[in-house]
Amino acid sequence: MKIINREIPPRAVWALEQAGVHPLLARLYAARGVHSKDELDDGLARLLPPDGLRGITQAATLLADAIAQDRRLCIVADYDCDGATACAVGVRGLRLLGARHVDYLVPDRVTDGYGLTPPIAERVHARGADVLITVDNGIASVEGVARAKALGLAVLVTDHHLPGPALPPADAIVNPNQPGCSFESKALAGVGVMFYVLLALRSELRARGRFDAARQPRLDALLPLVALGTVADVVRLDANNRRLVAQGLKRMRAGHMPAGMAALFRAAGRQ
């Protein structure tokens, strides 16, 4: 085991102390990259806006059109915790927003390998899907996406991993780490990316008159899953991720979480 001491920027400590933060907390926050008291505001209103993500407008349009046409959607997930929670967020969120046919497929690590492969695309097509959505994978699946497109599927890639030399030929790609994306938080986990896609989709449906701000579905119920996947994937807790996690934890502590998560707490003997 090797212990690495964090750098503690003195200017950040001083700024936090001047803003009324306790000296000990100021040192802890500064060591974790916090430079101002504003960054400690974990309100949802402080989340970065979705429109900063490259491709998210096309993704929202694609999904809104699919819902309007009653098309069949299938999510292809990764098999780790980030992928599992991203899948759950996608399935629950799309159904909340009016999609009637939402299926999912989680490849087997041993027999299927990683990502959207051509055989996986063929399995999705065989299930009768019209739209294939990847979560926490897909940015490197050039051949798999090409096969899905050849089979007539519309493809939306949502991912957070670094891309390879070529991007897949998807109808839309949402990934803060793709070339040309100016989204400030490059540390979003896959579940965070999917949550942002749902926020953009809800905005698009609202613009189409499907519901107004007072009657729109509450996506904040998905935040416990977003928090779990974000922490489990060990991504950096920058200001935006910290807000997503803090909001999810608040709902967990209040008992507002999916039944499966509540069962995990009981099995672990934790409050």
C-alpha cells in the first residue's frame, strides 16, 4: 500500500476560510479541488445544463420521435455497476417519459466480450427493436454500430470512455469525452450521461407540448441510482458529480430509492 498525500492549495484554503468555511473543512475541500464556497452548493439548479453536451439535441430528437411513433427501444448495457445503474436509469426514465416498449440486454462478460459487438446488434434486431441505445459503452464499437445500422436500427451511443481513432457511425453520440464536446465535466460516469440524456429528452417533449413544467415527470427519483453508479465507477467527484451524488444520497437517507437498493442496504446491515 502506498499513501499519497493530497496537495492542499493555500489560496483555495484561504478563499474558503474567508467565505466562512471552518478551517479544517476548508483544508479538506481544497485538497479535493474545491476553490470557492459556491462549489459546495449541491442544489439541482447548480447542475451543468444538458445543452453543453455534444450530440444531446440529436439524441433527444431521436428518442422523442421514437416515443411519438411508438417504436421499440432496446438498451445495451455494460455489466459493471455503472452500466447496470445506467441501464436501470434508462429503462425507468424512458418509461416515465412515455416510451411503451423498452427492453434491455446485458452482454455476458465471458461469452460476449465487451461493448456492442455485431452479434449483440443481431440479437437486438432479432428481439424486434427499432432503436438501439448503448449505456456506458459503444464509443469504441465501430463494427457493432455499423452492423446495427445495416440491419435498419437507429443507434444512440451514450458513453463516457475515451474514443478510439474513429467514432462509430451512430445516429447520435453523447459522450463528454468525444472530440468537439465542450461539456465542462469530463468526469461524468455512464449513468450520469444517461441521466443527462433523459433531462434533454424531457425538455424536448415539453417543447412539443407533451406536458408542461407543472405536469412533467419527476426524474429526480432516479438520482439514487445515479449516485450509486457514479461512486462505484470511481470517477472524479468534480463539482457536477458531487452534486449528483449528494442529491442521490439525500434521497437514499430519506428512504426514497428503488426496492433493490433498499434490499442491498438491508443485506449489508447498513442504514
